Amino acid sequence: MVKLKIDNIEVEVAPDTSILDAARTVQINIPTLCKHPDVDPSAGCGMCIVKVGGRIMRSCCTPVSEGMEVITNDEELKEIRKMVLKLILSNHPNDCLNCSRSNQCELQDITAELGIDQNEIVKLVSQEPKDDTTGAIVLDPSKCIVCGRCVNICQNVQNVWALSYLRRGFVTKITGANDTKLANSPCIKCGQCVAHCPTGAITDYDNTRRVSALLNNKKNITVVQIAPAVRVALGEEFGFDFGSNLTGKIYAALRRLGFAKVFDTNFAADLTIIEEASEFVERFTKNDNIPMFTSCCPAWVDYVEKYYPENLANLSSCKSPHQMLGAIAKTYWAEKAGVDASKVKVVSVMPCTAKKWEIGRDETMNSSGYKDVDEVITTRELAKMIKAAGIDFKHLKEEEADSPLGEYSGAGTIFGVTGGVMTAALRTAYFYITGEELGKLNFEAIEGLKAVKAAEIDIKGTKVRIAVVNGVGNVAPVMEAINKAKSEGSEPPYHFIEVMACPGGCIAGGGQPRVMGATFDKPWGINNEIRKLRSKGLYNEDVEAQNRLSHKNESIKKLYADYLGKAGGEKAHHLLHTKYRERDLYKK
Ligand code: SF4
Ligand code: SF4
Ligand code: SF4
């Protein structure tokens, strides 16, 4: 441990701790706009200056040393910080009232905290147009403060390299890599840049107006579904603790917004497990395109299509759960309810920006004869709609989802967290292989936030090697090992692999609420503590569920008995499976 003094307070921290992090251990909050717990420091914004032995240094990238004496807040430092901030503000529009980040903006907060009420520096704001080409995320150069978080997360955490800096000095800008529009870049629409941007410069593409238009057209029967991860995060927008599971309140709010039926993607997560576990058992038995990858994360699918097209056959052919629910709502449910399927419109509330892009994939869209899902909004956008409608969410009475597409097992609910899809699939695959239920339903080895989690599961003497990749940025070594074994003709290192693009899984997806407030127990932005709390919210629901197995979901059993026939059979395959294709990393 290293001992030092910060503002005359004795501090003891591990070597290599930055001064900025060391200060937080004694409740001193040094302002910063570029440092985020998920990324290495970039020393980009210049706000975190401190004095060490009289010299001014950036605290985010200066490690502590024995006997160091640090001053974080004297008059000179305050004045320099104010000047740095005024320079940043001089090329930022005064657009707060019309900005989607208003009230949830680090730049706005820090401006208020430092007491900047006037700025004598002449404004010079970028006139570059917005890039909304992906239909999932929007980059607005006029609001960019070039802090570099998005580039850092996209390159160094996600390993996608879709964003980069262009030019130097005052005219530096953030752009799609190779100065392309984002739709033509390698971007996989994961939205991690959105989740980490401190300002309104990268946001999700706003679909709330389109959803309102669907609801206002009285000829439509507009139904809605919520993804697993939405239920343990939406409450943060309304003052609930991290990880509070508010499923019943969310159903009630959706009815008040005017949705004709409230369904749950957890139902379709159970359906995905039936299809995916059957597919795995068949492929494993025949040694056909093993390892098999999960396919419920569209950003991961996009990544394989762009970076590993030689592995497309390894992806499960299952659609993602919300696409499955869309196809079933427009066929089975419409028939059962006696309504015209052409009038059924499906809205998905997702923690995910990539799903906005996914619903436009040619390969996924029309198996029911209609577009599977009509619109996707994020958890954040749902919060916006609830607030705009004047609904007192906090005090809403809990309601139930509509049957049958609202019934789900504990296995369905843990889809939202890294390791959850694999756990749910193994529970059912074990039953399919042995005809017996697993004694212990959790696999500790694949829970938690480690980059790659691996285990060998003994299924009555058959060894199944599994891996769970937490964040697409951790997949490269796994792919290398798989492709090396393939080229050498040896046994694959794994048989079944789950990959979720966002670190932590969907609970920390690009569309989840922003974590607000620069307090010490809740630092700015998503971090691992919050990932754990949201995950716990889902695991608790699983543990408390009466049924924790997808194959025991009675509504799913009835769906197969009355309509789909056999898992993986012709009808199920037509409605619930999809195809993949190689995509260009860069489009001309
Ligand atoms: S887009 Fe946002 S995260 Fe990226 S550099 Fe600009 S302000 Fe920072
Ligand atoms: S959405 Fe994901 S891949 Fe695309 S620019 Fe942002 S971080 Fe990179
Ligand atoms: S991990 Fe979840 S939220 Fe993130 S891109 Fe994949 S499906 Fe979307």
C-alpha cells in the first residue's frame, strides 16, 4: 500500500491507484469530463488538475507515490478549471432546453457546480451535420467536447474500432472510422458509446414519436413487450434503488400509455431456449458446426458478420427473443384472439440500441408475412414517454401481463445478464439429453463479470465444454482458439458459447438509464457495482420464481401443441429462425 496526503488528509491506497481515484476514497471529488470507471484515462479534458509539490498535473493519469502531498482545490486550480470549462463551452451550443440529455448531462452539471454563469469567450460551434445513418445511434458533432470516451470504449473495450478522431487541435472531430458515416463503418450499434458519452453528442435514435403515431392510429392493435433487463433498470429514472424489479408497475404504465396488450419478452426468451437447446443437442450429437454460438444479441451477430464471416455457420439460427415474440404475436396470437394480423403492430421496449437496427434486417423481418417488430424504444425512451404522459410511475399499482405471451419462467428472466442465456439453455439441454431435471439450477462458474467464463459440464458422463464471453471486446482470444483448433483438425476448445456484446449483458445495454449524480457511492455512468445490482435484481426473480425452467412454461407447451408442432420443426423453423450473411466492414 502507498501512503500519501490529499488536502492534508492521510490516504492509503494500492500502488498504481490514480490520484483521482485515491481522492474519492476520502470523499474528495475532483471534477472530470473524460475519465470513466470503464475506460483507461485519456487526459483529454484537462478538468482534473491538482498540485503535487507545487506542480500542476492531471490527476486521472498520475499514479500515487509514497509520501506524495496533493492539493486538489485552491483558488488557482479553481480558476484554471473554470477557464478550461469556458473554452469547452465556447464551442458547445446553448441548446440545453432542447437536448435529450438535459438534466442528465455531465457537462451541464459540472457547469453548475463550478458556478459558470457567464462566458466571455466568443462561441464557435461546429456546423457539421448529425450522423443518424444507422437508425440506432446519432452522433451530433456540435455537442461533442472531444473527451474521447466514445473512441476509448469503442476501440479498447468493445474492440470494434468504428469511431476515431479526425484532424488535430481545435478542429478535431469524432467520426466514423475512415471518415465514413457510421452506417458504413464497422459499428455494431451496441450503444456503449451512447452509455458513456458525458453530453448529448451521441444519443439513441429517437423512436418515441413513431410509437406515439402507432398508438394514435385507432385502426392499429398496438401490442408491447418488455425485455428482461428493462424491469431492473427503469426504476432508476423514477428514484428507485439500482436493481429494483418493477415488472408489475411497468405493465401498468404501458397500459396507461395505450397499448392494447402487454406481453413480455421473457416469454420469448423461454421460447428461444426451447429452440436453441434443441438446436444445440442436435448439432452437438451430430458434431455439426460446433461450437455453437448464441444469437440473441444483434450486436454480436453483426460483429460475426463483419469480423468473423468464416464462423457464420457457428451461430445458432434462432432469432432474438423479441423478434420471435413479434412473429408469434402476428400469427398464433392474432389467430387465437380473432384479430386481423395486418393490424397488429408490435413495439419492443429494449435495453438495447442494436435492436433498433435489427428489426430492419432483411433476413429477420417477414417470416410471419409481416414485419416481426414494428418499432423498438429503449428503456430510456420508455421513461420519457411515461414522464411526458404525466403518469405517476412511483405510485402505480402493479398489474399482470396479458396471457399467454406474458407468461415466463425464471430461466427467461436471467437472459438479461451475462451467463444467463447459457444457464437457461443448459437447464433445458440437460433435460432434453437425460430426460431428468438438473439438481442444481445455477452454474457459479459462468456467473459474474469476468471477461471469459468457462466450465465443463458433466451431463451423465457426456462432457460439454461451455464458455461465456462478457462483452464483445473479449471474444478475440476465444475466436482464435476455435479457429486454430479448426485449422489443425483438433477438438474445439468449447462446444457452446454465449456472447453478449455489452459488458455485463443487457442489464448494461446502450439503451439503459444513465447513471446520474457525481456522488461517491454513485459515480457518473454505469460501472460494475451497478451492473451487479441490476444483475441481482434478475437473479432474485429467478430464485423466487415458481417455475425456473423454460421447458416447463405451460404457455410455451401449449404454443407447440396447438400451433408450432415440434421444436425445430418446419413451422417453428420458418417463424423463429433466421439466416446470416457476410457484411462489409466498410461500405463505399
Ligand atoms: S461524442 Fe461524446 S464521448 Fe465522444 S468525444 Fe464527443 S463528447 Fe466525448
Ligand atoms: S455503437 Fe458500439 S460499435 Fe458503434 S460506435 Fe458506438 S461503441 Fe462503437
Ligand atoms: S448485450 Fe443486450 S443490450 Fe447489449 S447489444 Fe447485445 S442484446 Fe443489445
